[in-house]
Amino acid sequence: MLKLPNIIDNNMLITSLNKLGFSNNESKIYLELLKTSQLTAGKIAKRADLPRATVYSALDGLIHKGLVSVSLAGRVKYFTAESVSVLKNMIQQEDEKIKQKKQALEELIPQIHQLEQQIDRPEITFYEGKKAVESLLISTASRNKHIYEIGDWRVFGPTQPKFTQARVLKGNQIDLIALDSDIARVETKNDEKFLRRQYLVKDEGLEIPAMLAVGDDHLAIFTWEKDNPIGIKIRNRKIIKTLQSLFYLAIKNLKPEQTKNSP
């Protein structure tokens, strides 16, 4: 049986075994058994400083794992730790089971999505704070193949680099209705590069303090105050379809700034 040198830190070994799925008591008992050829439950209890009932309970767990065997000498039960290779095989089997579960999950996800799409259940998620709202923007940019958006560059301009990068990376296009401004006109020069058609609206009395973006997957609304940005994500086919139709009607008779400025 394996002899553990005194220089080995038992606490470190117990911690490592716990990470492999052992209970604290199972770890203590398994290590004690590794140090000797075989032990009775009473001697294990004494060496591990555990109550007899606790020892029997932990031994049952180790026997079930295949890491401890039992032998009889007369009417006395002796417990022996199996080779460490058994532990290695156990972990390999668990690893294989995890791989099988992952594969089953990957096969299941598309079917679950189909079931979800059959039920038009509204899903509304609220976001608060800069990091949360940025995650909403990136999700909106990357999960919608085509996006309709309305807003004011002077309000949502700081959010656009990450939004645009995530969208262009996926090859997703956008039709943007924006209030006319100096920054908006500068940005029209980048429209083709950033897969964007931009429609500028002139109205000195008009305010758009929030941004709204809608795609096939969901719609997002957010404000970008420095202290506390907030956002809302809505997933509902009827709401999305209605807003897409409204955007289509709004830009139907408008020309993108790129087209206006071309010779």
C-alpha cells in the first residue's frame, strides 16, 4: 500500500481531494487508508479523529465510488484503499460523462429554441449601470442581422464604437434615423465602411434623449446618463414586427445621406 511521506501536507491533499468531489470526511479517511495496508472502522475513527458513525457513512460513500474495498477476517471488517489508478479512472469516466452531457445539450438547444419560438411570450429584461447597458448594446449589435435604429449622436455617440464593432464583426447592417448634427454629418462619411445607411432628420424642436434599436431577435431601448445608464430589452414577435413596420414606413420616402451626397 502507498506510503505517504511525513513531508506531505495532509491539509493540501484533503483540499485537492475535495476538489475532485470527495467530502471532507471521505478525504480524511481515504488518506488514512492509503497510509496503511488495511484498517478497521474503529482504528480509522481514532486515526482520523472522527465519530464511528461518521466513519461508516463516509466509508459507504468511498465504497460506492469504488475507492475502498472491504474484507472479512472472522467477524471483523477491514477496509482497504484501492490503487490511485482507480481514482484516475473515476475522474476520466466523470469527464466522459460531462462531454456526453455537453454534446446532448448542444443537440437540445436548437430544439428548445424552436419550442420557445412557438410561444410568443414577452420577455422583458432591465439593465442598469454602464457595464450592464454595454452588454445590452453588444447583444443587440451581434444578435440581429438587420437593425433599425433611431437616436441622437450627441446623446448616444459614446456608445457607438463598441456597438458598431460588435455589429460589423457579425456583418449585421443597420438603418439609422438620426437627428441632424455636426457629429452625425461627420459619421455619414463612415457609413459604407460600417455597413450603415443613415437618414438625418432636421427639426430644431425635436428631442430624442433615448436610443431605440430593433432587430429580428429583440428590441433595445436605453438612455446614457453618465451617472446611471439604463436599458430595456424586449423579445416579442408582435412588438418587434410592429416597430419594424413603423421604421420601414418612416424611411420609405427618405434617402440615405450617402445617396444625397453622391454626384
